[in-house]
Amino acid sequence: MGPLREDQITSYWENGYVFLENAITNEQLAALVDDVARWTDESRQHTEPYGDTLAGRPRFDMAPEHNADDPRLRRVASPVEVSDAYRDTMRDNRALDAVAQLIGPNIEFNNSKINAKQPGSSTEVKYHQDFMFQPHSNEDLIACLFFLDEVTLENGPLNVVPGTHRSALFDHWHDGVYTGAVSAEVEAAHVNEAVPIYGPAGSACLMHTRLLHGSAPNASDHPRTLFIAEYRAEDAKPLQVNHLPSIHEGEVVRGERTNRVRCSSYEMEFPEVPKEASFFSQQAKASTT
């Protein structure tokens, strides 16, 4: 038994995503929000990305408009390493129970991040497929996007293109540059089919790793903050270094370790391991290619 009904499970495999309300408890939500508020206040002291991660890149990244009076923290890499609240929530939540229903019973933690859009921020996410950042032996990876704020149509919601997890893997390299995004032609061909995902704080969207998605800037007076925890089937083995490495990568969070590997058939060009604080810098290259 788990939180998803049979029709929701069927919908996930048909469309590549499923929405789940009350994915975390009110207590978990409050603790996560408190840490974001603390980090946002701390960012006032910085003008450049800062903090340390296993990859040697900054942990905290700010939008170009960031300043001490109007902080614009937009990314926290691997928050599970520096917050008990994020680590504990990653290990135990209703969305994870749903992940086990979909690709379980044995589930590993893959990576995590916080993506935030402050009111009026220029931050956007160009259309892409997560799998193109992280090749594995099979494609049973699910990103759980936990809403730390209410997500509305105005504050830059996730937009997904249903069914694209069952179609092509689209190139994210263009003219020899890894942009972390699909081409303008691919985006134009699919953007009219995109569906916005919105709902109350504490909800989550569970998204297939191949699903085409993006999001627009925040045009509202309210922040939009997501805690994104990604999980993988225990028999999905990474084929390249994790783009968001963590001391908790590979931790079994449901079921048990089998030491088995399962392979699917696909072809892609290896992604570029990021050198900057976040993939926003990679996606910025898309405008120049």
C-alpha cells in the first residue's frame, strides 16, 4: 500500500508525472522553510556564489539582481548535507513512498537541490530533460519537487510536456557547447503542449527523468521555492559522476541493497560536468549559441 491510487500510477506512466498533495508533514514544511529563510538572510553578506560542496563548487548561488537589500538566493546545492531538516525529509516522506510504488521496492537517494524564484526575479529554467545531465544504466529515476511555497500560475510554476518521457532524448549539446537545454526548435515544437503544475505548499510533483520540462520567471509578489530530491531504482547505476554529488548519494532509503544492475537501451552524448555554482550558468549559454 502507498499514497498513490491505481489510476495515479497509470497516469504517471502515461504522462511522466503525478501530483501529490500533503507530500510532507506540516512540521517538515515549517523546518524546511525556516532553513531557506536563514540561508536567504545569510546571502545578504555575499555578492558572489559561496560555500563549499564535494565537487569544489559553491553551494549557494544568487540571481543577477541579488543585493543586500533584496536578496535573490536561487540555488542551494545538496542541502541534505548542511541541514538536518532536509536530510531527514529526504529519508522519509509520502512522496518517497509513492516513488517506491512506481519504481521500487528498492530505492536509493541520487541528489538534491533547492531552486528558488524570488518575486520579480528573472530566473527561469529552459526546457530540458533531467536524464541528459545524469546517464544511468536504466531510466528509473524520479525527481520529487516539493513545494515550499504555494505555487501559482503567476510565480513561475513547473511546466511539463506530458508523454515526452516516452519519446526522444533531445540533444542538450549545440554547436559544441553543452547548454543544458533543448534547441529552440524542439522547445517551439512542444511548448504549446506544456501543462503547468501548481498547488499548495507541502505538495509535490513526481517527475520521470526523461520528461521535458521548464519554467518561466516569477511574475508575482510571492516567492516560489522548491526542494528537489531525486531518487533512483537501486539497480540503476550511474554512468558518469553525479552533477550534484553528496555524501548521501547511493543511500538506500527504501527496501534493501541487491548489488544488481539493470540496463535499458538508449543513446546519448555524455553531459558536461558543471564547473559553475549551478546549471543556470550552463543554461545561460543557450542564449549565445
